[in-house]
Amino acid sequence: MVIERNKETPRTNNLLLLFVLQCRADDFIQRFEEQNNRCFMGVYSIYQVAYCNYLILSDEEWNPAFMTVVKSCRMECKKILDYLKTVISIPDTFEAELAVFLKKFSYYEDDEDLDMMLDGSLHELVSLGYREIDCKLYEAGMKLKYSEVKELLRKGANPRINISGDYTASEAENIKCEDVSCLTTDVHTVICDTVDLDGIYSYWEKGINREEQTFIAEDLRSFFQAAAYQIMKILISNNTSQTFDTWIKTN
């Protein structure tokens, strides 16, 4: 399942998908059973969508004003996931397959280099006092290279370093975040912007109120991108030894 970026992406009134994104568990289950356990995009794919939604909702750092909606939707989304597990078998490789799939929704393309991302080549950044390993971590993190991020973290890379080719390393540490780049900050910003600016939150809020809305197929890309960077946020969290696999098994 690949959702391409397209301004002409059509709107759809598919209720199964809408109920998943709105976290309306009872409505989803009723509709699903009315359709004899069939789904236009495949049950495994709808599970992927629901799981991505759950990943985003699992974040505990949302604005306090969001949390009542978030916690309610999280519980309902979990009900959808648990129900779907009674319909299909989820393979042990699910997490790895999901991570590979979500790489397609990187904020940066593979051919975009550090000079574009941080206003300086790797050589220039190192000459300004930044560690090579920290610069490589920023690039890998923003490009959703999960395995590379795990390895760089293992080697001691720091995701909380402010970096900019416009300042020396010592200067950057004392500059406001909007003027420099920091992996932890920028990953969190991508997630928040996707949820807030791209309208994901409206699905959750309207779902609680059981309001019908026309689903924009392009919004799937927003859900996938937010989930992709939520995984990255987990990897570079305070518990940097915690992997996506161990997180998934305990939540």
C-alpha cells in the first residue's frame, strides 16, 4: 500500500477507514461485520493504519488541552486493534515491515544532503566544532534511517545537540531553537505539525463527538508520516537503549 503525494487526491466517504481514523471502535466493528469481515483495502492494511494511529496517540507529551481527546481515542483505537487481531494473524515481522514501509514518508529525500539540512557540509560542520557522529545522527534521524540511528546512538551520538552551519558548536548551544537544528526538537516538530497543521487532530475530536466528515485520502500520508517520526522519537528518547521492538511488546 503506497499513498503518493498528490494535490488532486480524491475525497472518499469510506466509513471503515473513517471510523479507524476517528477511533470509533463500536462503529468500526459493526460496519466491518456488516461487510462480512471484508475491507476495501485489505484487513492487514487497515490494521497498519489503526496501528499508526495508535502509535501517535500513545505519546504522553501532547498539549494538556489535547489529552482528554487523546486518551479517549487511544483507548478506542486499542479496541479496534484488539478486534482485528481476532480476525487475522499478525506476523512476528509486523514491526520490522511497518518500519520499512514508513520510511517512504520521510520529511527529506535520500539525495538531500547535510548542506541543505544544516547549512553546512559535514566537513564544514566538523570544522565548526561539531562531532561528525552527531551530524550523521541528525541526518539519519530526519531521513528515518532507523537501523543507522540505533547504531549511532550505540556509539554515543547525541540527539540533543544544536547544530547549524551558521554558528560554531559553542555558539549554537546558546541560540534559540528556531535558529538552529536539533534532532529531538525537529522530530517532535514534524509529529506536532502533522497532527495539528495537517488536521489529524480533527479526526480524533470529531470522532469523540461522532461527527461525520469526508475523509481525504491524502490524509493517510499525514498519519503515516507522524507514525514514522513517532518511532524515531521513541528511538531517541531518554531511554536511548529502548528499541522499537521492545516498545511495541510492552504497549
